[in-house]
Amino acid sequence: MLMGAGIFLVPLLGSHVEAFNSDIFIGMIVAPLLFFEGQATRLNLVGQELRHILQTAVVLVLLCLVFAGFSVWVVGGVSLPLAFILAAISTPTDATAMESVTNGLKSPQETGVFLKMESLFNDASGIILLNMAALWYVNGYINYQETVVDFLISAVGGAAFGFAVEWGVTLVRQLLMRTSYNSLNAQILLYILTPFVLYYASEALHVSGIIAVVCAGLVSNAEAQRSRLLNARQIHLGVDLQDMITEIFNSVVFVVLGFMFLTILAQEHLTGSTLNWLVIGVVLYLVNVLVRYGYGRLRLRFTNRLGWVFALGGVHGAVTLALAYTLAEAHVSTGDFNLVLMAESVLILLSLLVPTVVFRWLLPPAVSDQDASQELAEIRVTMVHHAIDAVQKMYLPENVKRSVIFDLLAQKQVTKIRDFTKEWREAVRRPDFTGAEKELEMRAFMNAFARERDYLDTISQSEVRYQDYVFSLYNELLLAESLVIGPAVAEADENPR
């Protein structure tokens, strides 16, 4: 958000920012985020929690809409249709944002499943209700029958279309992976493009693109589970790209929010009356939290503590911001549009800041990063010593042995820049290893890595508290081994004897 504000404050940058387009924002940023979010969820879990999904994605959303809408109407002094527009936009929640506010804390599994399932499917409810409220704002009346029919067509049609298309794409990918025509880059490109194409195709058919990409992600999860060893390199690269895209796109959401927040502040004169957006934003947040708490206690039978975790865990993010921007194309007056955008921005900020503070008292701490880092540092040092001992016992040319040991020491993450510079100069000056030396180097690494894996395997059984961190180190070790072996294998394939 600070970066977005900085872009606005620098005239050379801010003047080159194009007008916001909500359709592009949802299709190019939100859709892939929801696709990857769906892919992180097992399809059978959705089947098990279907009743709760319908409750939170429909019943809870309607309760929040009614209570928040009338509260904003009474307190904010705006028209009832505009109040319900504000309430509808505040209904979608964001599982990714929820994970960010619980970083370093142990989230209860009981509420975690509900929050994740809710965030995957309540976006479509929010979009339908917003369309209803926007038509009410423009026409002056509500068409209940049309709204219900639109909801059913949009939700059911989106789910069916998403499942059907992704299943077809899955079969094509699987077929290619079993033929000589399989191309790693083409497969990854097909995977990355899926949510973009699927979203806009769904919208062209007038069904929910949001529901379609979520359901497609669920299908893709099962595919990855059952074919990860068929082409391990492809799956691994896909996961890395997914993590990178998710992190970048989530950051883009808040860069946009920071830029637009200052843009509207610059356009408005901050008098007592124009600060109404601040009051409305606070009311929206408080009412949503209280309704969610009551629903969690009365309907979901949560304890007092879990009820507050569920209530505060309804964090808002990308979808809320995107829905607010869709009003730019809905014949809403400029003043009301700015009011909505500012009020929803306050809602988003409060939903991020309040649980970040309150959860420090509600949730127990996980293993602290400092404790984990200290423990891992000790494990790394011992692990590397085992590897170096193994290399020292091998019969190797001195230049190969020295090179391997330097690289192994780098695993301890304690080598200095001057050490690297010295080794870099040495690598530039000396001739490349001969074929025999390269093979000895690879075998030395394989022997060293084998000793390191044995050590980590022993540690993972004794250091249960740090088991996840040890497994992360184990994964890092396997990646290092693939770097050492991979190029050698590729060269052997290109130059068969």
C-alpha cells in the first residue's frame, strides 16, 4: 500500500497510470488467485463440507447483507439501495489474507476449514447481491424472482462449466504427458493460462467466472495428487510458478488499493461531511464481525474463543476491492462511487489490522521464527560436517575436492563475499573440469548429499517440534542434488557414447 501511495505521489509515475478497469482486474488478478486457492483444497473436502459451504456462502452472506445494509442506512444517512450496495460488497472474504494475519500463530482447525470453504464460494454470492443492489439503485425497485434465478443460473452454471472445462483440459494434459509430444514449457503455459481463459469464457456465457475458476482449481488439485510422479519436474515447476504468481498478484491488489486511496483523497475535500466514508467503513466492519460471531456461536456451535476467531477471520481483500470498482460501470454517481470505494477500503484495512493485533491474545504462538532459525542453523552446521567428512574420505583430485567442499560449506550460509569472489576468480582462470573430473565431482556430491539426508532423516524423528522446518531443509537438499545431477544427465543425453 505504501508503494501504491508512493506511485501516486511521484507525478512522473502517477500520471502514467491508466484508468482502473474492474473486469480486467477480476479476470487478470482475482481469477488466477482463486484458481490457485481452489487448487490448494481437496475436492473430497468440499463434498464433506457441502452443507456448511451452503450455510456460510448463502445464509451467512444474506444475514450480513441485511444487518449491515440497514445499519449503514441508519448510521450513514445514505439511501437504502446504496446502503445495500455497500453491504453486498462487504460480504466476500479472502482465505489468503486470513493466512497473512495468522502468520506465526496456530490457527484452530475447526474454524480454519469453515473460513477456507466460505472464502472460496461466497464471492459469487456477493457478486449476485451486488448486481441486485445496483439494479435497485438504478431502477428504484428489486426484482426478487430475477435475482434468485440469476443466482442459480450463475452459480450452478459456473460450477458445471468450470468442472467440465477443467476435466477436459486435465485429460488433454494427461494424454500429452504420456506421449512423445509432451513439452514441459507448453504444459506449463497451458496450466498458467487456464484460469484467465476460463474466467472470460464463463462470463461470455453469462455464468459465474469466479465459481468456474474455483471449481476448476478443485479438479486440478486431484490431478496434481495423482500424477505428481509421472513428470515430477513439470509438477515442481508448476508449484513454484503458482507460488510466485500468487505472491505477486496479492501484492498488486494492495498496491492498487494504496494508489486509489490517495487518488480519491486528492479528489475529495476532507470536510466533516465527506468523512462519512470513514464512519460507514467502521460500521460495515463492526456489523459483519458481530453477525459472524453470533452465527458462529448459535449455528455452528463454536465456543466463545472460536466464535471470535471465526468472526475476525472473515478478512477482506482482492474480491472486495474488485467489486467496489465494478460500480464504475453501473451508472452510480461519482460521489457515491468514491464513497463506496473509500468505505470499503476502510473495511479492508480494519479486517487486516484488527485480527493481526487481537489474534496475538486469542491464538497460541507457533514455533517462533527466531527459535526455528537458531535450531536450523545448528542442524545445518552438523549436516554439512557429516557431508564434508564423507568427501574427505574419498579419493579425489585435490582441485575437485576443494571445489566440492567450498560448495558444501555454502550450505551453512556463512561463506563471505570475499570467499565467493576468490572462488569466482579461480573458476574464471582455471580450465573447466575434464569429463572424468566432472564425474568424480558429481559422485562426491551424491555421496555427501546421501550422508546429509541420512542425518536429516534421524533428526526429523527426534526433533518433532521442528519437523516441518527439517522437512523444508530436506526439500532444499533434494533441490541442490537435482542441480548437481541434472546438468550432467542432460549432457549425457545430448552426447551419448
